[in-house]
Amino acid sequence: MLMNAYKRFPVNFVRGKGPFLYSDQNHEYIDCVSGIAVNCLGHSHPAMVQAAKEQSEKLFHISNLYQNDMQTLLAQKLIRNSYHQQVFFCNSGTEANELAIKIVRKHGHNIAPNKTKILYMKESFHGRSTGALAITGQEKYQVDFRPLMGDVVECEFNNIEMAKSLVNEDFCGIFIEPVQGESGIRAVTSEFLQTLRELADQFNALLVFDEIQCGMGRMGTLFAYQQMNVVPDVVTIAKALGGGVPIAACLTREKANNIIVPGDHGSTYGGNPFVCAIAHAVLTELIDHGVVAAVEERGSYTQKKLNLLKVKYPFVKEIRGKGLLLGIQFDESMVKASDVVNSAFEARLLLVGAGDNVVRFFPPLNISLDHIDAMVGRLEQVLDNIVIQ
Ligand SMILES: Cc1ncc(COP(=O)(O)O)c(C=O)c1O
């Protein structure tokens, strides 16, 4: 019946509350996946429920042929809280990156016909469409689907000399995740980001940050770049922006503004009143009700607790990340991250793996310290019983 795209865990969740999910057997699970960094306010947050109720009684959808107050309100809030000036709303992270690809390509075409090349990073993840996949530096996702979009060039993450040797006048854009999520919570160095900014400026290419996983408060600031020394020309966001409803956005500034004109791009659903009303409620919680401001403290509390696991278990190799964008790397000669995820599932703790033998630790951003204790305590029980290879 369903296409065989996912290997799913044998559980059927029917409701959730805060950091807990409940199965059709009424079993309670602690959710440390948050829908892969989506449910930033946990499940069924009252502000989201209220916004959904109110908006659904007024208007769900009108297309982008008409003005839409909720979209304007949401765009204003994003712009007031970022260094960017224009927004396009779409439905998924992949789509936001597709638009970013079109923006950098049109920027190139506006300058010279052969200014078409895009630099991307090895081990990156930008989505599964044939454009976003072409700049996703992971062979395993690409191999069966070639040929993908052309004129893309791979650079090793954090390799300054390599970036300098590759980029020239033919490049229209540079894509990077400020922290690589899917490949194992791998942070970019500020020297590398600075180099990419300089190369983009020197050769008049646009610098694009994919903050789909690391943005929207998970690192302790609304945008990850707000704690880095570099501002991108284009930034893409998704996941936690909607807290669980499908919405994403591509934001531009200065020379990346006004590249898109009517006819260049579109989306039937993108930024419809229903999703925008909910995303606005989410952003209000994140920004105005102090959720993002508390992430750093909650994050360092969690990191301290996770570091105690590193002291206790020789197979815990490294605790990675910042704020609540956290990863636990296991020594692969002893323990497979996938075994930890499976054992945790049996113990009703939900975790998700990543590359580099890492397990991601993604609680909701409004998590209480008590709930962090419960999550780490459950993980400790799992690690006590893990079979070392
Ligand atoms: C950094 C990054 N970019 C893009 C995507 C793709 O987003 P979506 O699955 O919403 O299309 C993801 C999804 O995991 C991601 O982590």
C-alpha cells in the first residue's frame, strides 16, 4: 500500500503531550527526536493548538494569487529577528534549498553566462530532490539517481586550502550547513566560514547557509549565524519554524534581494494562512516567551549530564554540538549507534542516529530540567545494558 521508502519502528503513535508520545497501546515514550528537530515546543503545545483552532475557523488556504495577512505577519517577525530583508515561504526544507539554488543561479546568469558553478560540502545534507541532492555530498543518496543537476563542485568541510583552490569567477554560489546535522553534528570552524565569506565576496558569488536543522533556536539563537562571525546572503529554514506543520522559508539580504521576480518561482501551498498562523504562534513562543533565550542554559545542563556518560562508559567517544543541537558519538569498534537507537526504543526512549556513529539528542527546546534528567536517566539504563562488540 505505502511505498517502501521507510523502515519504520513497530509502533503507532496516536497522541502526544510535551516531550511524551503515546502509542495505540497507551504506552508512554520520551521523545528525544522531536520529529527530527521539528517539534521545538513538544507535542500539542497549547499556543499551537489555539492558533490552529482560531485560524481554521477563519481561512485555511487561498493560494499565492492574493494578499495574505498571516504570511505578511510571519515574514515581518522573521525579518525583525534576522539580518535578512526578504522571505519566500514554501513547504519543506528541500524546497527552500531548491529556491536558494535558483537564486544563486539567476544571480550568476545576471553577471555572466558561464557563472553557474556551485560549491558544496562533502557529507552535507540539503534534501532529496535532484537539485538539492546534487549538492548533498553523500554518495549513498546520489548513486542510483544520476545524472543530477550539473555544475556542482564538492569541497571538504573545513578545508580552507581546498575551498581557496576551487572557487573562481565561474562560481555563483556556495552552500554550507553551519553545523552538519545528518552527517553527525559536525561544526564548521569560524576560519572556514570566514574564508567562504571572503571567497564569495571576492568572486561575487552568494553564500547560502542551510539552517534547516541547526536554526530556529536549537543552538541558542534564532538563527545559527547570529552566533557566528559571518552573515550569509541567503539562509534557508524549515523544521522548527512550523513546530510540526509543513512550512519552510528562504530568506535573502542585500545583493540577494529582488533576484526573484514574478514568474520565476512559485508554490501553491507555500505560506498559506493556516501554516503561517501556527508558525507565527511558534515564533512568538520561541522569541517573545523566552524559549530560545533559555536554550543555552538547558543545553549546557544537558551537555554536562551527557559528558558524565562519557566519563562512565568507555564506548562514549564524544559529546558534540551546542545548545540543544547535541550528538553522542560512540566508539565504533565497541558500539554501533544504531544498536543504541534500537535498544533505546525498546526502553521507550526515542532517539535518532546520524552519520559518524552518532546518536542525535534533540529534545524539544522548551524542555524542563526534570525531563532532561528523565531522558538522560533512561539513556543511562540503555547504555548499562548495551552489548559491547
Ligand atoms: C540541513 C538540512 N537541509 C535540508 C533538509 C531537507 O528538509 P526536508 O526534509 O524538510 O525537505 C534537512 C532534513 O533533514 C536537513 O537536515
